[in-house]
Amino acid sequence: MILADVLTIAGKDLSVIRHRRSIMAALVLFPLLVGLGLPLVLVFAGRGKGGVPADVLPTLLTSFQFFFVTGAATLPTAIAAYSFVGEKIERSLEPLLATPVSDIDVLLGKALAAVVPSVVSMWVGMTVFMTVADVESHGKLDYWFFPNATAGISMLLLVPLVALVSAEVSVLVSARSTDVRSAQQLGTLVVIPFAALYVASEIGAITLDPGPMLALAAGLVVVAVALFFAARAVFNREEILTRWT
Amino acid sequence: MILTDGLTRRFGATVAVDDVSLEIADGEIFGLLGPNGAGKTTTLRMLAGLIGVSSGRAVVAGLDVTDPSQAREVRRLVGVLPEEAGLYGDLSAVRTLDFFGRLYRMSASSRSERTEVLLTRLGLWERRDDPASTLSKGLKQRLALARALVHDPQVVLLDEPTANLDPEAAAVVRDVLLDLKAQGRTVVVNTHRLEEAERVCDRVGILRSRLLRVGTPHDLRIAMTQTHTIVIDLEKVRDSDLDVLRGLGAEAVVVTGNRIELALASGTTTSADLVAALVAAGARVSGVAAAQESLEDAYLTILGDLA
């Protein structure tokens, strides 16, 4: 792997992504809307009855912060679909593959371009959310709920890992997709297990304590490694030039 | 220099390129002619180190493209123009060449210098900051050619470089090919445009999975044209003149006014023989012309022989 090549490809993809309004809107609006919207639930829920009870707040806030993990599964799909299927449609992969850059560097560069903005976007959203939620909940809890270990694991481990898994799934989907929209739709299926975890935590079926969160992170590392090898098998010159039609 | 020996590529049961052996010298422009699906693009991709070979060997600029450890270095020395321009629509010409220059490990100064030289040479300098998506088809193709040449490659592989281009754009591309030849670069051009192959290629190879013929356009034309057409103008055409011509082997004799058009089998009677015989028979000859057979005729003959 040559880092300079990876960064050059990622930089090019990022500059192309900058021109895609729908993606830029998603990257900017999603974290702001969710970051500000979720704390509003605290304001309006149970209004007139004293608001959300203090003993429910920790579970609710923990579930809410996990929403950003779910979001991290969505955004890379949108970017990667443009990055891979878009190039496939524009036939711009062949000139890229004709350079001395290795297949793995192309794959990593494109994955990086899908993962980094998504992670940054989710981090911004989480920071906004935690700040507003702390302000809202401090009066009832008498302590600052965020930051805490669970949120730290979400931000630093789960969000990047989920974004990486999402980008890898997109590579696999892109190999068989012929248009960006269908690639995006298929890729977003990766969000289902995380959305299920979110709902389960909301209804109290599971507890998002640091232990289970770390176990989830470990599982995601295994999945990410397996998907990396699968993506690498699909994303090679021979395969792209002779079968990605 | 390019050397292939028994180069073969199969896709499942289909043999796309079959046992192709040829040698292309430095400073030579070699044209690969052939119908769709003849294996031209596959051949270029193998020479560029983009796809593997099933059997045989290919050496490009001294490197064995069939050796995976050398494929990367081959790609560094080769410039490829694919059939589709494949540009990034949002990137300008300058950004496009800068991006590819980085991937070829060119310094910032050489990227900048090379970009200016190429864009000026290809008539794109005025549009250098416009997104590629706003360029006309001809300008896009020129930009794609600049991209293939940005790292000053020793070997240039071009797949249909002038397909669907207007005459002006095609002329610019042809001039660049001749510049490359003058610089001693080896150029392989896949083309359907036979008149173009005739204009710029030192030699051409006719491919239909197998390499059917290789030669200069002139040699192929002569070797493969079984008959040639001669037009004779007389002051007055008499029946006896036609008998004289037929007696010398003329076929398909057509008279239009005082003009006789006929076909002669190659390597038999010459036009001089015909004129001498006509004069001896009392005819007054006012003009003689031999119609030039085209490379296209030779190409169609070669492909037709195998049909």
C-alpha cells in the first residue's frame, strides 16, 4: 500500500463528491437535524406532566446517541455508490486502472473518501446532540450525562467501524449494480441490523452498556476484515475490466 | 519496443485473442484493424498490463507484461487511451492532468509544465479550467489523449482515438501521433478508420482473433488487391478496340461515351501493354488512369477470404 496514492485518490473523490448536492446536503443536514431534533424529544415528551422522568433519561439518551451509529451505516452508501458505480457508468475506472496504482490503493482511497466525511458528519452530529442533551437533562439529573464511556465507544469505535462496513458492502453491491440509485438502495440494507439494535434499546430489550458495545465493536472488526477480503476479490483490474459491465 | 509471441487470451470458451505474434519497433506507429469483437481492445489491455494473458508472452519497453511483478512498471511506461474518454465530469482539464500526474509520481513542477505543454498542443489551454462535462466530444477526446500522455510514456496505446471526431479534432489527434513518432515513441492504434490507418500508420495488422496479415498499408493494398481498375479515354471507341482489350485479359469492360473502364488481374497485363496494343490497332488514346485501390479494399478482401 502506498499512502500517497490512497490519499490522492481519496482527495479526487472528495472533490467530486463536493459537487453532488444531494450528498453534501445529507452530510450537513443529517447531523444537524438529528443532533438538534433528538434533544427536542426531551423538551416535548411528557410536557405538562413534568417532562421525561429522571430515571428514564439515561436509557433514553443512550439509545438516542446510538442513532448516530445507525446514521454511520447510511451515509457511506450514498457516497460509495457515486464513487464506484458513478465511475463505472462514466467509464472512468479504466484510465485510473491504467496507472501504476495498485488495486488495493484504489479500493482504499475510494473507501476512505466514503468513510471519512460520513464519520466526521456523525461526530459533528453527536457533539451537537450531546451538548444540547446535556443542557436539557442537567436540571433533572444534576450531572452532565455526556460524555460517557458508551458515547465514547459509539463515537470512536462503532461509528468508524459501521461506516467502514457500509462502504465495503457498497463495493460489493457496486460490482453488480448498473445505476447509482439502485446501488444506494441496496447498500442501505446494511442499516437494518443497526436500526434493529436501536429499536431494541429504545424498547428496553437490550441495554447499551459499554460491555455489549465493545462486543459489538469486536464483532464489527471481524465483519469488516471479512468484507475487506471479499471487496478486494471483487475489486481487481481483471474483474472490473472484464465483468463490471 | 513491443514484442509479442503467441499472445493468447481466452474468456471461458471464447478465444478473444489467438496466438498473436508481432514486433513493433521504437518510433513506429502500428495500426490494429479489425471488426468489432476481433480482440483489438483485449490486445491493448494485455499490452498495457491491465489484464492477464492466457498463454504466450508480451514484452513492452523491455518489460514482460505477463510477469505480475513487472505489470506495475509496465503501466508506468505506457500511456493508454481507452475507447471511452472516461473523464471525471466535475474536474477541469488542469485538475484531471494534475490528478493523473500525481499517480505517475510526477513532481508538482513537471505536472504543471507538462499540463501546459499538452493542453496548449491539443488546443485546450483556453478551456483548461472548465469542467470536463462542459467540453464538446472532440475536446473531451483531446483531454483524454492528454491524460494518456501526461507522464511522457515510452509506449502509447490508443483505442479508437478518432472515433466519432470531427475532421478538425481528428487532424489534431493525427498530428499528435506523428509528433510521438518523431519523438521515437512506440504507438499502437486500434482503429476502424482505414483511411486514417493509411495516413499515420507505418504498418498495420489485420486482426480477427488471429493476426491475419501484417504489413505497410501500401504492401497490403498491393498484395491483397486481386484486380485493379484502369480507365482509358479514346477519341472514339470502336468495337475492335474492345476486342483488343478483352484479348489482353481485360474484364468487366464498361464503355461510357469515349471512356472505357476495365479490370485487370494483378500481375498480368499492365496499362502500358493495353495502350501499346490499342495504338497498334489504330486507336487514338487521349488518356489513361489507374484507379488507386484503397486499404479498405485490401482489408475487406482479407476478411472476406476468411468469411
